[in-house]
Amino acid sequence: MSIRRWSHWIAYVLAPLCASLTLALALVVLGGWFLHSPRLVQVHPSLVPMQFNTALGLLGSAAALLLHLLGRRRSALVAAAVPLALGASALIETYGHVSLGIDQLFVQPFTTVHTEFPGRMSVNSAVAFCGAGATLLLLIGAPRRQATYLAVALLSGALTALGLNALFGYAAQLQITYAWTTHSQMAVHTATGFTLVGVAAFARAWLESLDEFGDSPAWIGIPVLVGASMVSIAAWQTLLGLDHAQIRRVVQTEAVAIGHSVTDEVHNRLTGLRRVARRWELNPGMSRREWERDAGNYLAFQPDVTALEFIDRDGDVRWVAPIAGNEALINRTAAHDATRAAFMNLARQTHVPTITPGVPIEQGGRGFLIYVPRQVKGRYAGLIAGIFRYPAILANVTAEAYSQGFDFAVIEEGVDLFRTSGDVPTATRSWGQEVRVDLPMRDWYVHVWPTPQELTSLHSNAPITALLLGLLISLLLAGMAQSGRMVRIQGRSVREANIRLASQVREREAAEERFRSALEAVPNAIVIADTRGRISLVNSQTLHWLGYRREDLIGAPIEVLLPERHRFLHQAHRDTYVQQPVTRPMGEGLSLVARRKDGSEFPVDISLGPLHTRDGLEVIAAITDVTLHRQAQAELKQSNSALNAVNQELESFSYAVSHDLRQPLRAMVGFGQILIEDYRDRLDTQGQDYLQRIQFAANRMGNLIDALLRLSRITRSQIAHAPVNLSQLTYEIAAQLASGEPERQVEWHVEDAMSVKADDGMLRALLENLLGNAWKFTAGTPHARIDVGQERNNGHAQFYVRDNGAGFDMAYADKLFGAFQRLHRTDEFPGTGIGLATSQRIVHRHGGRIWAEGQVGAGATFHFTLQA
Amino acid sequence: MVSTIDGTKTILVVEDNPDDEALTLRALKANGVSNDVVVARDGAEALDYLFGRDGEPSRGPSPLPQLVLLDLRLPKVDGLQVLRRIREEARTHCLPVVILTSSDEERDIIESYALGANSYVRKPVEFNEFMDGVRQLGLYWMIINRPPPAQVQ
């Protein structure tokens, strides 16, 4: 994480920083071009200038980067096209050998540094600009994919490497790094600019890749590879530089040595000639024979002398040694040509030996002559001339150089005097070194170069070994970085997995805690056992109820919780349950009993459920102490049977009332009637009246009994709900009432199609009561009218029966529905006083409500609902 | 007074209450039902009359009545038991039985019909109503109604 953070931070800072520096650099150089300031353009007079177009390309690159950072995509793309266009144009011009006219399009070059095409950027700069343009266009314009960033990273890495390499070259003075061709060098500040652009583009790509894909880019190895390769290349170039310097030193040394050897060879010849001349001077009368012997001695030592000439005062050759082959020279003038004549004269006049430049010599080929003047008593007496051919006198030097592995040429005024081999091989030419040969009069140079074999052996293997090793190490480092990233990513995923795992463990712990709390919180005793009946878990309630300690129960057979008499059977039931483990009550219909540790027992209900755990099937039993429940149940049973008995009694009573109470009444009425019929003549009016009263009272009692029976029957009977046509029912009852008293005129207003769900029989009884009342109480009303209708009240059906009869005083409204409550005298309106009580009972049994409104003499209205 | 059409056309009145018995007989008589009326004062007596008494072969079964007026609340064997026996025996299976009782209980009515009662009449308290009811019963069952053929009896 920390690595990601600082790399992120560096990338975040690097991109705008490098881009701004590049922008500043480009502006300064452009300013230099306009201000004609060589210092700004060139940095140092010895260095190449940054061309105007180069500065323009850097400006475009920097602008593209900055605009991209500011999110100005379109402008950034336009700016990025500038370096690409400039670079491509320069390449086309250079390799297409055409002029597109861009070299001096903007300014005239004024610097003195020679370039092949004034104003044109170097080839390496052009290539770098193509790369920079492509990099920036990709970075700004291409879709944000891993491949894009990989390409940008590669290109910008290469760009950075190019710039750094050139900078390093400047620092190490290795021209090859910044100059691909002699006249095309990348300026030092151009190299700086490319480095900055490359770093900025790389940092930006890094940052965007990081933002886009949330991880350090997959190509983290690339910067490592580029960086490490740069170090390797630097080391290689350093070693190469040292190697080259070493070779140059060796060649130089050899050149000096060869130069000395050449000098020595010439000096030896000169010295020999001087001795010959000296001996003659000491013995001026030397005969030809004597001179030839002396010359012969000389020749014996230095056999490479082509010829020795004894020239007299007049310039004629008198004697020659060796004679063989040189006879033609004798008695002829020594000055064959102007050169010889000039150098002979010079020697005669200066009394100093002279050495001629190369001349054709009589014996064939070219050679040179040394003239040594002779003097006798201070007077010029002629010359001793030695004729030399170059190969002859340089044979030793050649052999020596050859043994050292070098070739050389002796050059005078640009003309080869001698050359050990033919053309200098191209490979070795550049390694050649020249030294001046220290000779009087002659301006000889020895040009020395190693033979190809020697050059190969001079080259050290160290640089290339270092490069290869360095690149190998770079690759390894890149690989390490790459795998380090993978390790980091894997480490991160391991960490994340750990965090997940930890949270899962926490969740699991919480779940377990919740599970345990739940087990403890329930009011039941919870016991979990395996399929063999071994207890694996109990809650505190279990321990509390059964009087055990937890360690007593864990692992114990569950049968310890049962009375001994049930244990055997329980094992069988347990096996059955395991065969078909479903959640269900245990021992349904049985009275289960639990046994405490002390042996006492208490009644329980047990629910069983299967637990499918990792350890296999387990069974959870929830045990409820039903001691109180059982007691309550027993009590309830008792009161129920008591109630049943009472009901039974009530039933019998009702039956008795219905049957037995009526029978005496019937006897009273019947025999009273018989008495009236059969014994009328023996009873006076008073007696007959009494008999009538007895009968009336008995009849009334019969009615009362019937009404009471109806009331009690309604209380007891079942209700069967079915749709009832209330209107139809009303018509029927009205007809019934009318037929009972056909003489009465009552106006009926019954709403059509009133329907209700109710018990048919009870609803009929209800209406009979209400309509009967209405009928009854309108008996004395002139224009009797009864309304039956329906009204809506809060969405519930509500019915009413309204009459315009006797009505009632609302003060007694609460008494209307009580049994035996009457608001009228019996002789006024007959009735039992139970009808409305029965009606109310019926309404209540239908879950409804009944109430009345009335006014004395203005009628009554009964409202009722049937369902709450 | 209507003369007896047939000596065998008796009416069996099963009634434990002497008052009711008297009233019933009076009602029958007053309404011109002149058939012989046999009164059984409890259920056992009624059964004895119809089937003969067990262990007393001398007293064999009487000729069957044309109509049985059967009260329900009876000593010894109650009316519904008597009715069940009547319907169980092939001989009395089709015998018209009218329940004449004070009970207005639904269960009595339902059970009576279930056991095969031909009619269920509640004795009203009001004497005139009672008289009228009995008159109609006699008229209907003894005169209007055609009894089942003799061989069935």
C-alpha cells in the first residue's frame, strides 16, 4: 500500500513538473533564436545548437502534456501532432533527399557550428520526435486500455533512454551516443528535453493506469528495464571509451616508436655516409681502390644502400660503390634533375648534409638521396651521396612494426613515400595515428595503424561483456519488479482474504453468540443430542429445571432426563425419529414427564426438530414445563364438567317446564271450561266471572311459559347462517298478522329485496316479534302504518321497523329489552314482556345491535343490525 | 253421537295424567268420535296391550287399535321407546301413531318423526283449542284417513 502511495505521488508530481520544465526549455531556446543569443541556443560555443524546429517540437510536446493534464483533449491532440509532423518531415528530408522547406521556415540559422543542412534537426532528434508524438497521441487519444498504457510506457521509456543516453554521452564525451552521423548531433539541451518529455509521459501513463485499473500497472518492469539498461549502456559506453582510449594510446606509442625507428634508420645512413666522407677528408689522396674498399666496408654494414656515389667538386660522379650494376653512373653529372642539383648545391653551400625528397632513382623505383659535403682544409671538395630506396631502408622498421601488428605509411606532403600494406582497411583506418619523423629538412610523417588482427586483439571484451551482463541483469531486475508486483498483488489478495476471513470469523462468532443467546433467552429448556442420543448441548434453563450441572449432561444419554419407566421405550422412539426427522411435537397425545436429578418428575411438552450440522444430524428438543398448564387444564376440565352438569340440569328444567308445568294449567283451563259448560246453571254470575278469571290467568301463564321457553331455546340453539330474503319474510308475517285480524286496515311500506345472512328461524322469530309489536301497538291508530326498510350505517346493513302506533316514553327505553319488562298494561296491549328480550337475544347472537326510538302517541322505531 | 263402525276400530290413548286423560276422552266424545278408547296409563301398559305381557301367555296381544295417541313423558317406558317398539315389530309397523304431548321441544319433535310418528300434536293450554285439535284428529284419522290393509297389521 505504501509503495503504491509513493509511486502514485511521484507520478503525480513528475508529469506536470517535467512537462513545465520542457516548456520552459523550449521557450528559452526559441527566445534565443529570436534574440540571436548563441548562449541560449548553443549553451557552449563548442556544442551544436538546438535547432528552432527542435525547440518547436519540444514546445508542442510540453504543451500537449500540459493540456492533457488540464483535460483539454482536443487541444492536446493538436499540440501532440506538432512534434510528430516536425520529426517525420525531417526524416523524409534526410532519407528522401528532398527539401520540404521546413529547415529554415521560421528563422535563419546564425550559429557558426557546421551542419550538413543548416536549420535541420539531427536524425536522432527527428526519430525521437516521431516517438514523442506517437507517445503523446496514444496517451491522449487512445482508449484507456492496458495495451495503450503499455505502448505509451514502452515508447516513453525508449524516449527517456534516448535522451539520457545522449546526456550521458555528453557527460562521458562519447560522441557516438548523441551523434549518429558526423554532422548530425543531438544538442545537449535537446537531449534534456526528450528525457523530460519521456519521463512526463511515462509518469502520466503510470498514474492513469493506476487510476484506471486500481493497481500499479502490469508493465512495472519496463521502467526498471529502461533504467537498468541505461546503467548498463552507460557502463558499456564508459568501458568502450576507456578501451578506445587505450587502443589509441597503444597505437600512438607504436607510432612514436616507428617514427623513432624511421629517424634512426635515416640517421644511421647519414652517420655512415658522414664517416665515409670523414675518412676521405682525413686521407684526401685516397685512391679509388682505397675508397672502394672503405665504401665496401660501409656497404657491408648497411647493405640496404642502393648505391654510394663519390661526387667531385664539379658535381660529376667519380666513383660508385658497389660498382656492379652502377657502372653507368660513373663520370656523369650527379645532378640528374633539379631536385638533386638543388640539394647538392645546398649541401655545398651550407656544409651540412642534405636529404632530398622522393625522386626517381636510376636503379628503378623511387627513393631519396643524402648528400654529405666533403671539405679539405676548409674548402669544399665534393660530396658523398647515398642513394636509398624506402622499402630497403625501412625493411627493419617494417619487420619490427609487423611483429607488433601494425602497418604504417611514411608520408611527405600528402604523398605516400612508403606503405607497408596496400589500402588501409576501413575498420582500422580511424584508429590510425600520425607522428612527425624528426629529420633535418624533411617533413615526413609516419601514419601508423593496427592490422585488423591486432585491432581485434587490442579490443577488450570487457565493454561488450559488461553490456551483455548489464542487459541480463536489467532483464532480471525487470522480471523481479514484475514478480514483485505480482507478489505484492498476491500479498494484497492474501491480506484481503485474511480480512474477509477475519470478518467471517467475527460474523460466525457473532452468529454463534446470537445462537447461544437465543438458546438462553427462550423460556424453554433446550437440549441438543446426536442420533445416538448423546447430549451435545443444553441451555441454562435445562440445568435450572432439571437440577444438573452442565458437565453432568454433556455426553450423557438423553434418557437420564426421563423417568426410568420410560427410558426403554424412548430409545425406540428416538430411533424412529432419526429415520424420519421432522419438526413436530414429541409423543403427541401423551402426557410427557421429565425427571429431575433428584428423581422428582414434572409434566412437560416437548417439540423436536432436526438440526443438520456439519457433524451430521442432531436433534433439538425444546422442553416446556407444563405443570401449571396441566393444572389449569384439569381445573378447566372440572369446571367444564360442572358447567355441563348445570346445562344438563337447565335442559331438564326447560323440558320439565315445557312439559310438566303446562299440564296442570291445561287441567285448570280444561276443567274450568267443563265447569262452565256443564254446571253453568248452578253458578251465579259472580262465580262464572271468577271461573273466567282463573281460566284467563291460566292461559296467560301458558303463554308466559311458552315465551320463556322460546327465549331459552334461542339462547341454546345453534345458528345456521344462510342468505335470508328479509323483504319476503316481512310479507309473509304481515299476511299472517292480517289474516289473524282481517278487519284491521294497516298500511305496509316494505323495502324490496332486502337480504341478509342470518339464521332463518331466528330471523323469522325476530321479525315476528317486531312486526307483531308494531301491529299490536297500532291497533288504536286511525291510519296505521308500518315501515320496514334498510339503512346504511358505516357500510353495515342496518334495518328498521317503524310504526305510528302508541309509541313509548324514551325515559324507559332502557327497559324495553328486559325480560318481563312492560311499558303498557296487559289490558291495554296484551303481551308477555319477553318478546323484545327474545329479539335482543336473537340480534346479539347474530353479533348485531338493536335499539329503539319512540315517543308516546307518535310511534316507535326499532333499528337493528345483524353483523358487527 | 256416531255409532261405532267397527268394533275393532279402537283408539289407544297412552296418557299417564288422569286430568289429561279425562280431557282427551271428553274431547273425543264431545266431538263425536265414538270409537272404543283404550287407555294405557304408562308405556309398559301400552306395550302390554299391543304385544301381550311377557311371562303371562294367557294375556295375549289385543286386536290392534286403529290409532294410537301417544304421550311422550310417561312413567316406566317413555313414549319414544314405545314408538320405537311399535315400529320395530312387523305387526305394528304400519300402525298410525300420533304424538299428543305438552312438549314443544324441537328434539322431541325431530326424534318422534325420526322414529316414524305419523303426526305430532302439541296439547294447547287453552281448552277450546284443545277440544278443536282432538276433534280434528279423530275426524282425520278415524274417518278421512284410510288405514293400512288388515293383513299388514
